[in-house]
Amino acid sequence: MGCGYDNVYQARLAAEELRSEINRHDYLYYVLNQPEISDAEYDELMRKLRAIEEHYPELVTPESPTQRVPGQPVETFGVVEHRVPLLSLANAFNFEELRAWYRRACVLGEVEGFDMVVEHKIDGLSVALVYEDGRLVQGATRGDGLRGENVTENLKTIRSIPLFLRGNDVPPRFEVRGEVYMPKDAFEKLNEELAARGQKLFMNPRNAAAGSVRQKDPRVTASRKLDIFVYQLGWCDGPHPRKHWDILQWLQEMGFRINPNNVLCHTLEEVQQQWERWVEGRYQLPYEIDGLVVKANDLDIWDRLGAVGREPRWAIAYKFPPVEATTRLLDIRHNVGRTGTINPYAVLEPVKVGGVIVKQATLHNEDIIKSRDIRIGDWVVVHRAGEVIPQVVGPVVGRRTGEERPYEPPTSCPACGGEVVRPPGEAMRYCINPSCPAQAFRWLTHFVQRAAMDIDGLGEKWIEALMREGLVEDPGDLYYLREKRDRLLSLERMGPTLADKILRNIEESKKRPLDRLIFALGIRHVGSEVAELLAYEFGSIDRLSQASLEEISRIPGIGPKIAESVYQWFRNERNRKVLEKLRRAGVNMGDAASKEAKDGPLKSKVIVFTGSLKSMTRSQAQELVRRLGGMAKDTVTRNTDYLVVGEDPGSKLAQAQRYGIPTLSEEEFLDLLRRHGVEV
């Protein structure tokens, strides 16, 4: 197939224009977070450029966007001598140690105080990038700080690393340092793919990033979804700003990706505020951090302070409390989920992780246990981040004694003794006994939770008591408890006031919107966002239950596995009986009003909220969006139409800015509602 140009002269002009346009869009997307075109339009530009270069191979240049991924693997990596060593950072583990560093720097730097730049200490791989005449000519790993490995071809595959720089004041030759990292979602997806292929998993995103950069085949590196933040000027043959903060802005103008969460602080108290913000806020970030890097802003202070050994005196790592610890794995036990999944978990010698005593941790599934070779009796690394369930990362193989025992998956349900199966292509085993009490218990606790039917007062202990006394067997039975009030009152510690409160909340839950009911049903693979898609598309339980597999599969965002799960759930006789109980009790099953909402003024608009709202709760705001035909989501993607920003917004704001998504203040959101007839 031709490229559309009859001579090399016309083709050269077109190729240069396309490269310039692609580089401009890379800068808008990766650096300014303000994309102007869709992914499909970007792909079309690349397709046109490749067509020209394939037709006229003499026009291919080393810095062309098409050359990011070379065709052949390399045998070995060359050694690179760093012109200026890449230093390691000393650590401060509390505010007193940070204050001591600051005071010492003031004395040695002969200043009364100084401004500081606070940056995220990303858990990745440090690299040094050398540019000559605006072109990337060398990329090397940190190595031992004095010499590293030449991984230029692999680093070229990372799309946020510019191959050619913008602007007229680019120095003739200089080096920048950056941290290559693997985003959390990319890490999870990579390990899922490795597990599916029976390959060894990476223990954490840092190991995954380092292993990906050091691949002999750059095509593997390109597939790993790596990213980078440039954090420093290494050296420069030419004039440059003398303040670190100004340097970062200068580098960004050239096309380098700079972390938007960097902050210029004037006092230690401001630094401490950043530490307090991110010690918990880090769990909302798309990448892993284990602390902050605090640097003097003035390069003259850098020069005066110098380094001691391999640690600069002008910077320090202000670490967060550790989220990992080592302990002994005493046993592997199992619990049963609401859909019959048999979930292995670790019983541990109690250990303090992230300020919390951990006695149990998830092991995910038997494939992960096997791929990580986790054995009963092992010393293991336990990871806990924020509110995330603690997990066993892997064994400390060097501490094995030979007495450890390999894991044996269960052959019967640990709750009811029923038959256990493992479907082809799945990582979990399932109890297939429809009367399994453990499944019913998990289904009921899921049904009443806040994100589902939100029945306040019905915690696990009360559900356990209701099941023990034979008052409920499935969610449908909850709506007939009023008829059994006397038996309800007979439960230990259940007085009239509490009983009436629970019954009142059950009655109130009948009005919950359709998507909440769909989520509450506990259909496998159906989370709150998929439930919203199903409610939006079908408008009622009747239409959803009668939908064909093909109709469900056609919904954007719903893959074949989810569609099959939804389709089969509504064909299960037990589930149909539960739905009939809910219908007879008067639970909202959706109706024509749902269809009217679908065609409302916010039809097909995806709206996300971040921060706290003054005028209403987030769930109330999301419900108003749905009433007007919009979709209220919890995560920002390129398909988000608006981000509503309340007080103390989280990392969603930076994500929205990266994708160029419009933001609305709370007042602007309220104005939007008023314009469409909603009284607020």
C-alpha cells in the first residue's frame, strides 16, 4: 500500500510535519496533561508517518516517534561512566530528624534559612538521560552511582521520555535524572498476565519497573506501560537557572514530564504539612511512594554544602512509616465468599505494619501461592497500605529450614463440606452447594452494606444471629422481618428501639436506585460501576433479566466474562426466587422513570467527584446526576466528562488535569443542576 506521495521531496516535508505534530501532542499529553486529540486520532497520525517511512526508508530518523521500539533484542548492556555521580539520600524518619538536617544545612551553608522543594519519593528506578542538540543520545541506569548500564533503546520505548526537545534555549549538551516507575494498575495487570501464563510474579512495582527496563528485548519493555518523572538536572554545558524549582519549570517547557505534586515550601512547618497530607493520601496516587524528598531550592547552597560520602547534604528523604514487615506464616486457611469463592488467607505471628498489628493477610489465590512458592512455616514479607487488606508479598527463602510445608488447596468446602470445583481458566475454586451457609452469610453482608442497599444497623453479628435463629436465609427474607417482629425481639440484646430502627431502615432501603440493587445482588464480577452501566442501559430488573447474552455483551465497558456472569445469574432458579421476594415486598426494581432518566439532560455524561461537598453528601450528588441521565463514577478516565471539585480534593484532580478533563466547582455543579430544574 502506498503512502500517498509521488516523490521523496513531498514525502520528506509530510514526514517532518507529522513528526512535529506527534511530538507536540506527546508534550500536550505527557507533560501538560492537556490532550487535544483522541487516542484514535493520534494513532492515525502515527499510521500515516509509518506508511511514509516504510515507503521511503531513507527518511527514517533516529528520533522519529516510530523508532521508539527497535526490532531486535540486544545481547548485553554496555557500561556508562556517570560524569556526575548519582548520589543516595540520607533518611529522616521523624520531624526531629528533619529539623536536625535543616539546622545542620543552615550552619554549613552559612544561611539563616532556605526554601525547599518537596517531591514524592517514588519507588522506582533512577535513570540518567543525556541530550545533545536537543536529541536523546544516551539513557543509563543509576547502577552503583558511579557507573550504570546503557539502556537507551529500552528507555526510548517510554512515551513520556521525549526523544527530541522543544524550544530555542535548549543547552547543547546536558543530563537530566528521572525516576522510571510502573503505575499501580499496570503492575496489577502485568502480574495477572504472568500468573495466567504460569510465570513468576513481581513482588512490587519497583521490581517490575527495574526488571522491565533491563529487558534484553525493547519490545518487552514497550509492553510494560512504564512512565517517568524527571526530578533533577544532572549536569549542563550551558547556562541554566540557579533555583531547583525554576529548573523544573524550565525542563517542563522543553518537554520533560515533571510531577505536578511538587511543592515549593518556605518553612519546615510547610514541609511537615506536605508529609501529613501524603502519609495517608499516597494510597490514592496511581504510583507507589515511600516518603518525600526535601531539597534546598538554591543551587548555591548545593555547591556550599556538597556531599558526605555518597549522600548530598542539600537533600534528604523524609520517610513514611514502613508498610512492610517480616513475620512467620503459621497456617493457610480459607473462607467462603458470597459467590462461593474459596479464598485462602495467611495466619501470621502478630506483627506491626504501618502502625497496625496484623495477624492475618490475604494470599489472593492458589496460583499466586504457587508462583511465589509460599509455604506454611515460611518467614514472609507482609505489606499493608492504608485501608487495603494486608497481603503476603512473598517468602524470605534464605531463612528456610527445610521444615516448611507446601500449600495444598482444599478438596471440599471448608464451610459446608460440599463439592468444590475450579472452572477452566479461573484462579479460584468454588463451592457449588447452593445451600452453603457461608455463601448466604457473605451475600447478606454484601447486600446490606452502604454501597449497596445501605441498611444501617444490620452488621455481621446481627446477620449471624438472624441466620442462626432461622429468620433469614437470603436477602429477600429481610423484607419480611416486620411480620416476625416478636421473634426479632427475642434475640439477645435486641430491644424494641433497635428492632424498630432496623425495620425502618429496611423499609427505607426499598427506595434505593436500581444500580444499587443490581450491585447488592452480588453477581460475580459486577461492581458498582458495572451495576450502574446495566441500570442505565436496561432501566429495570425485568428488562435486564430478559436480556440475551448478546444484548448484555454489546454494552461498552462490559466484557464477555461479565456478560456471561450476569446472563447466568438471572437463569438460576434460586436467584429468581429471591427476586420474586424482593418484588412482592415492594423493592424498587426500576421502571419507565429509569428510561426517562436515561434520556435526561445529562444523558451519557460521566461525572466524577473529588473532595468533600458542603451542600450535600457525595452519594446524594451522585444520585442527582443519575436522575438527570448521567453516570456518576468513582474513578477518573479519559471518558470522564466533568470532575466536580470539592474541598481538599484528592489525586483525581491531577489525573483530570492530565487528561484535560473540565472541572466544576461545587457552585458550578449546583448551577448545572438548577438549570435543569433540580431544586438544591
